[in-house]
Amino acid sequence: MQHPCQIEQRELALPDQRIHYRIYRNPTVSSDRKLVLLHGAGVAGEDTWHAMTAFLDQWREILVPDLRGMGQTHAPDGEEHPFTAQQLMLDISQLVDRLSWWQFDLGGYSMGGLVSLLYKQAHPERVAKQYLLEPAVLDRPCWETTVALRQQYSAAADQLRTGDAEQGVVNFLDTISPNRKVSTQAERLTIDRLAQRPLGFANALHCVTHAINELDREQLVAAQGDVSSFVGGHSVDLMHQYHRGLAERMPSWHYFMVPGTDHSLPFQKPRQIARIMNAELERYLAH
């Protein structure tokens, strides 16, 4: 089908990075509402969100950047440099400032979910409605188990650095989606996507591990506003327990299980997730 949005591609030149981004403009939307969508480790913004943006009918403009190490965002010298979650958050901060987006809704998937959480904590007045798709660091109820899980991701990252990119990607997938039920073709596509920039992917995985050793998760969660969180139906039970528990104790936290999906949920069910996001914005605005 033809995409309903007009799509503009631009670049933000920072001293140490060239941030590539897309703006989707939907001329049929009467409001001036804006949405920022942040992708996860290893896969570009367009690959993650393009299909979903076709079904998001509540926003006039949707900003989809490529984070460091991924997509068309590169350092000026063309090398892959390590980065922190704080740097990713500051990149987004500079980008929305440059665009004069002073208030917007914010969505993040996996590592992008962590960056979204950090941005809301740092700039609570800028972010209205929030969407989190299996955000990094909100993996398990037990913090020690969450930290131990990140060490497994770091082991996969080390394999990516040593040159065995495909095996590193497979180990990552086995850790993050142990119950995944996908076709051989879908698995091949996922591996190929994640192996496009193996060093950038490795840096992204280490970035989250570094963040998890620095942050206070309880303070981070407490700083959030109205959140709709999505967890894949095939994802591990402990993740469902954690997000269900957040929804039970926080009136502003709304948990959704997406049947038939695993950690790759934005790629697997974009229309279904977009429909919930549209409805959740209407609920938020009604209150």
C-alpha cells in the first residue's frame, strides 16, 4: 500500500556525529501533535518504524532518527566509536531543540526505550504521552537478574567485535528471545539486519550494560508519566510479570501483551501496535 505520509530525510551535524533522521508528515491529521520514535540496538529507525507509521493516525509529524552506530548515522571519520546511553539522550535533545519541538509524545523500542526513559527523566515537561516496547533495563522484576542478563548481552557483543558477527547476533537473539517462533526466512532477515554494522551493534549492547551499572531503576521508573508498555506474547514470563506489576501499582502505567510476537514485536505486528497506540492517545487526551 502507498504510505499516507510525506517523508523528508535530513541530517543534524554534531561535532562528533552526523545524525540522520526522517520526518513523516501526515496531511490528513488536523491536530499539530508530534511523536518521536527511537529504535533499538542494531537496526535503523526506518527498518523499525516505517511500517508502523503508516497506521499511526493521531500525529501530524513523526520523527524517526537513526541513533549512533546504526542506520545512516555516522561519525565524521567513518569509524565506529563507543557511546553511552547519556550521549544518545543528548543527541535526541539537540535534535528536538534544533527542530523546535518543545513538547511531543515519545516512543522507544528496546535500547530506544531506555533512551526514552532517560529523556523523560531529564526533561519531564517536554514529553507528554509515552510508549515503551520491551524497553531495555525493564526486563525482569529482580534487579540482580536484570544485571546478569546484560552480561550475557555483553558476551554476544564481544563476539561481534571479534569478527564472528553472525554467531554474535544468534547468541543475542537466543538471550533476548529464547521462545521465539519464527520462520527460517524471518530469522535470516533479522540476522542480516543486525549484522549490517556489527561494531555499531556491539557498541549499542555495551552502551546498555554500562547504563545499567550507573542508573537507579526505581527512580527512573518513578520519573515517567503516562506510559503504555508492550511486551511480546512469546517473550519470557518474567518480563510480563514486571510490566504487569508496574501497571498494578502505578495508575499511569498501562501494560499490553501483543499475541504472536517476541522481542521483534514492532516488526511482527506494526498495525496491531499502532492501533493500540492510537487508542491509548485518545484515552490519555480524554483525561
